[in-house]
Amino acid sequence: MSNTDVRVRFAPSPTGYLHVGGLRTALYNYAFAKANNGKFILRIEDTDQNRYVEGAVENLINTLGWAGLQYDEGPEKGGDFGPYFQSERLDIYKRYADELIAKGKAYYAFDTPERLQQLREEQMEKKLQPKYDKFALSLSKEEVHAKLEAGEPHVVRLNVEPGPKVIIDDIVRGKVEFDRDVIDDQILIKSDGFPTYHLANVVDDHLMGVTHVIRGEEWLSSTHKHVLLYEYLGWDLPRFAHLPLLLNSDRSKLSKRQGDVAVESYREKGYLPEALNNFVALLGWSFGDNTEFFNMQQFIDSFTLEKVHKAGAIFNIEKLNWLSAEHLRSRSADEILILLREEIEKSKYNNDELSDDYLKLIIEAMRERVSFAFEYLQKSPYFFEEVSSYDEDVIKKRWKAETPDHMSALADAFEKMDNPGDKHDYESVLRATAESLGVGAGKLIHPVRVATSGMGTGPGVFDLLYILGKEKVVERIRKAVDSIKIG
Ligand code: GLU
């Protein structure tokens, strides 16, 4: 097979939101397609009528778009293998169910729920694995025909016949074997006429030319049924690659109960898509060295299915936070400016009053101190509003009896400055003032920081002063001198 033939798919059921495990599946499929010059398909598996959620598909497409995982074929985009919604392909599944029935590889079954329940209980009592007993196969052709004519509720079941073990040659898991005699006669068409996941999935993967089925490990236990369907339909198997489970730190299966699993909620919290992708990429795969911080292209260049791990991957939120900060810091000031303007838009501050140049100075000064764009506002509000209170602990430690005089002298000196051109101008004035007062520079540096920002920490103090500008600095120092009272 030439590389250009690679076709992979992400096949979510639209349940309302995109799970981080789903993002990982989509990401690995996307990277595999890109790495092999193949096609990445989005297929919506919406045959479960009970699980329909309004707006789920739009949400899913939007979230994939946010993550930058553009698909080559799928809803809205189209393609030669559509429709890409399973609910629009019902006649196709019916056709293949009919073909299986004609070949004796599937059959109609008319059992009532009560009979199935009773069968199950009897088998459990005998400590047998619950499994359909092929009762429907004892019906004659005429009986089946009559029941169908009479509109009796029915399903179509796979007719699992004796034979050699079913072997799945999984790229991640290696060879996984199943005895045929433990495989249940899986329902292929439900009584509502809709196909089950198994039939629809296999038919679509075949018709859509999928070469590699890359999905979560929870589907491994269904794969032997799929392999049988391929066999009975006379189709070539795709390659399978089952991705390891995602685990909480206590090694339980990643669940909503222990934290967020929806990609949307990470997006809302301000995580960058490249950070989440980087993090999710590491859930079950690694470069092979200690590299943890990378961008999408580096991931694509290095991704192979052979490098996917077998062991469950632990979801470590600290690592996500670290990556988030690293990715934000590696964005250019212009890119961060866009994010910051979005945050300002959501806040009580006004974008129109803030120039790009001013915001870019803040971005550079705070770059190493923020992990999220919203933290520019949270950690340095003094760039956006007046100082209305002063950190009490800092005052206690830094604001001495002589400080008001020192600060007044400093404000006078700053006031006399002629167009300060950069932070060094503030530094030399402050140092000269300290010298003339006969004190160390530290005696002025700490108080002037709290006077102008209300806080004890922040960017370099001379950056702070330069960004605020002479007028504000002088005004804030004088206000602090008037309002800070020490006991
Ligand atoms: N519809 C299944 C899901 O929701 C797809 C599993 C598969 O990729 O085969 O995850």
C-alpha cells in the first residue's frame, strides 16, 4: 500500500461534548494521516436514538476546529464517501444485513425481552456466560416469513459459527485472540430498524476505505465481532490500533467525578489549544526521549503508531498547567495581544482606552509570570486601574517611619525627569535619590513598588515604573504617602 492511501477516521457519537479521550483519538488519527500524507475523516456515529443531544454535532465540530484538527472529509465539508452521518446511511446498513442473512451469516430473531431475560437468568444461575441461544435459528423459513409479514418486532443477529480463534493483530496491543464459541450472536439491526454500532462501524470503515482503525482501548473487546463481520462479508481487514486507557492519578478510569473531562471546559478555563494538544499527545505516546514540550508539526513529524504505549496513561493536571504556561510564553507579543484583548473585552476594563504599545509592554514585563492570558489582568490589575489598597504585609515590612519622606523626595525627582525614554532613566533617578538621601536603593525600591502597584511582587520595578509612566508614577507615590498610615 502506498502512503497516499492511508485513510483514518474519528467516529464519535454525539453525546454533547468532546471528551479529552476523544480529543486524543482525533489527534492521533489526525497526526497519523498528516504523517502519512493520508486523509482524516470525521464520521458521526448517531445511530443510538436514545442518546441524541441537541447541538452536540455543532459543538463537536467547533471544538475540533478550535483544536486545529481539520478533517479532510466529513459533515459540512463533504467528500466522496458520504454521507458522514450514520443516521443518513440506514439503507446501506440494511443492504449488508440482508446480504449477511442471505449468506446464512445473520438471522432474524423475534424473542421477547422476557424470554431473553429468563435465558440470561438461567445462564447466570448455571454460571455460564450470558449468550443468545440461537433459538431463532430453529424457526423455519415460512415461520420467519410469516412473523415478518405480521410485523412482529424483531432484530437481526450475527450468526457466529464454529471455527478457528479470531485473531486481532493490533499495532499497539500485539496479537489478541478470542475463541469463537464465546462470541455472542451480536445484534446487528435493532428492533427500531437502526443498526448497532458494530454493523454500522464495520460497513462504514469498509465503504469509506479506512485503512487504520485508531481508537480507544474500550473498543478492543468489540473488535473480534468486527473481525467476524469482515470475514463474513468477504472484506479485507483494516489495521487496528487501540489506544491505552486514560487514568486518574489513583489509576481509576478517567471520569467526570474526579475532574473535568470535557475539552470545552479546558477551553473555557483559558488553556491554549496547542497546550492541550501537546498534553493529550503525551497521554499514551512519547518522543522516546525526555522531550515534553512540542508543537503540532514536531508531533506529526515524530508520530508513529508503533510508539504508542500499551499501559494506561495518567492524566496529570500539573503537567497540563506547566505546558500551558510554556506555550503561552512561546507565543509572540502580537499573538498574546489578541488573547489579552479578548480577556479585556470580557472584563470591566475598556479595550478602547488601552493602546497596543501599552499592552505589549505589559505582555513582555509579565511574560514569565503568567500561565494564562487572563492572568495578565488578575496578577497585574494596577496596569489597568488605580491602586485602591496596599498589601498589608508588605506595608508592615517595607513602609517605615522615614518612608513617606523618602517617597516624597523620589516623587519630586521623578517629576523633574525630562521625557523618560526607558526603564534605565527611572533606575538612575532612583539610585541618585537614594544616594542623596544617604540610604541604600532597596529602601526606595520596595516602597515605590507597593506605592505604585499596591503589591509586593510583580515585574521588575523599573519596568513597572516605565510602563505606568511618569505622571501616574508621581501621582500614585503622592497618593500612597497621603493614604498609607502605619501604627
Ligand atoms: N462511536 C464510537 C465512539 O463513540 C466509535 C468507536 C470507534 O472508533 O470505532 O467512540
